[in-house]
Amino acid sequence: MDCTGATGTGGTTGETTTRESAADPAAALTAVLRAWWVGTTGVRPTQKALARRAGVDQATMSRYLNPGRPMAAPPAVVEALHDALGAPPGELDQALRLARAAQGARRVPRARGGTAPPQGPGPAPAPAPDPAGPGAAVPTAPHARVAPPISAPVLGYVHRVLWLLLACAAFAAGLWLRPVIAPPVAAPAAAGATPAQDDWPVTRLGDVLWEARTVQYLLRERKYDVEVTGTVDAATVGAVTRFQKSLGLVQDGRVGPRTWPRLVVPLAGGDYGPAVEALQSLLTGAGHPTVVSGDFTSETEDVLRIYQAERGLLVTGRVTTRDWLSLVSHQGPRLHG
């Protein structure tokens, strides 16, 4: 999602990348690109928009801008981001050097222990002369023992035992991991019981805690100037009324079954803003603790997928109106101030 930022990208970025580039140019490059993005003046473009601009998918762009899981962007993407984010001109050359260094580090193969160094052109060196002279007996260790050869039947028996142990271990691992891999199965409802249904709450003046915060986060996402106080106050009711008026809804200042579906927004990985904060706060309230950062990270997507599987929703890692309905229906007790 769109939001504004005012963090600079000048001297601090240069000092940090200078220290890190020698050890890990990919991490240093990711720090530079992240600083460009966070330090964008005015409206910050979303990662989805930057991905389209650079010609890559959104998940790859998220890795380019995530210092926690750095992935080096190629020079062409670095130039596209520098132009799209309006970064300082003097930092482009440094970022391109880091991108080329990271590419070079990926191409250089690692040396294996015990491998003889490559031999240059010229005649091969002569073998060292035998000091004992030709025909001399080779000395052996005084107590060296030679293990007797293992017969083929014994080897076959050992192989069969190992295969049996491996099969038993795989079976035991399957039984142990089954509760983790298999989605939770809902217990059968008691005879005559009515299954619980997800319903939109009616949030009104004086409501507090999660209902108030969710409405205020979503109003801020819609560019309404309200503070996230955790209480539905007069300013929040006024913003709800204006929102209802803009859509031709009943202007009662309450967020109910007709207003909630129009207030929530779809979300996906890479989005950023108050709506993501509302999502992360609701996931925490539903029993899945999530950092409320406003950044739809891969960790947020993983928690969302777990919640969707637990509630029998379509496991996509994306947030739809159906997911919002489930989240607001599985929070703590509703309180009124």
C-alpha cells in the first residue's frame, strides 16, 4: 500500500555499505536499495509498482528490498529503481559496483579442500629422487594391521538391515509430522447444535479496543485523517459518516454489514500501509501473534496461510473480503466504553 517516508539516504547509507560491501555485497546492495525506497519523498511507490517498473515479479522485488533475506538485484534493476525512486545521483555508481560484485561472487566457484593447485604451461616437474636408491625396500609401519575383507553375504545382510531401519524411520517421521502437515479437522457438531457463522459486527460510538483500531486503520487507508486511539470517538464517527456519504450508504456513523465490505481492502505480499497494520493486529487477536509493522512481509503471509488453513478458508496468502469477515468474527470480547 502507499505511504510516505522522510528517511534520508545520504551519508549513513554510504558508511554502512562501505563496511558491508567487502564481506557481503548482496546484503550491502539490499541495504542501499531499501534506503532509497524508505527515503522516497512524497508518495512512496508500492513494491508491486516497482516490480512492474523493473520487469520482475513482486516476490523478487520484495527480496531485493528486504535486508533480512537479501538477494542482489542485477544492474538493470538497480538503474530502474534509482530512476523510479529519485535516489541521489551520486549513489548510482556505488550501487552498480555492488551489483556487479555480487554477480561476480556468485560466479566464482569455491575451492575444495585437498585439490591440487592448477599447473601452468610448461614441462611437468620431475618426481623427487628416491633417497634409498632403486630397488630399495619400502619401510612399513611396525604395528600396521590389515583389515580382513568383508564377504559379499555379510555386505548384503548389512544393506538389508540399513534399508529396514531407514523405512522404519520414515514411517515414524510420517506419523510425527502428520498433525503438522494435515490441516486441522473441525470437530463434528453436536446433535441439534447450530453451527457458528461469521458475522460483521456493528461498530458504533464508544466501542473500544480491536473494533475501534480496525475501523481507524481502514479509514486511514482511505485517506481519512483520524488517529488510531482504540476508541470510536466523535472524529471517527464523522469520518465514517463522510465515507458512507461518498458511497451512497445510510449515514448513521456506524460500521455494520453494509459498510464493512466497502471499507476493507484486498491485500497481498509487498503491500504497505495502515490496512496491513489492521490485518496484523487482527491476526494477533485471533491467536496468531504477528508483528504490527504495516509491511506485508513473507512472515505475515506465512501466518495468514496458517490462519486460512485453520479456519477452512482458501489458502492463498492473500486477503479478500471473506478473510476480513473471518478475522473480525474471531476476535476477543467486544467492549463499549
